[in-house]
Amino acid sequence: MPLSQLNAHQHDQATRALVTLAGEIDLATAPFVCTALAARLRDGICTVDVDLTAVTFCDAGGLNAFLTASGPATDAGTTLYPLPTLARMIEITGSGSPPHELHAVRPPRVPAAAGGAW
């Protein structure tokens, strides 16, 4: 069985950050997701947009990583904004609302001149 692969690209602008994940989020890579999101909290980011467009697979371990990250994010005054895909996963799995609601919206576009292609 091949090892799971996950890449994270982060782009910070003042108090807002975009974390773009690409690859598979599963039990093996979920800690990497938690680390990437926790790093944004330590940096004083107020809003974290999580782009899952390039995620090809996400299991319960990945879902748990986002649910786990939502508590410390809210406690730090940070809001996580995943794409609607994650909100749909929460609904389908019956996970209900996370303890600290994850807001499902499309992340803002960043001009290519600012180093973003998202």
C-alpha cells in the first residue's frame, strides 16, 4: 500500500491566511493538517481559509483533524473557513456541528501579483 501524501501551501496576509491542502487527508496525514492550522494560530492570524479543492481523499481522520482544530481556533479568536466540501462531510457523517462552528465559504481570491494563484 503506498504512503499517503499531503502538501500544504500557506499564504498569509496581515491577519488572514489561506491554507491550501493537496493530496490525501487520512489517519497518517491528519497530524500534518493539525500542525499547519496550529501554526496559523501561533502567528496571530484571525481568519484561516482552508482550500480543499486539490484534496483527493479525506477519511474520518481528516474530518477529526478539522473538528479538533476548530476548538483552539475559536478559543484564539480565529475563524476557520473550509470550502463547502467539509461542511458537507460533517453533514453526511452525522458529526453534527463541531463544538466551535466551522464556517463554510469559498476563500477569497488573491491577485497573482500578490503571489497567489488561488
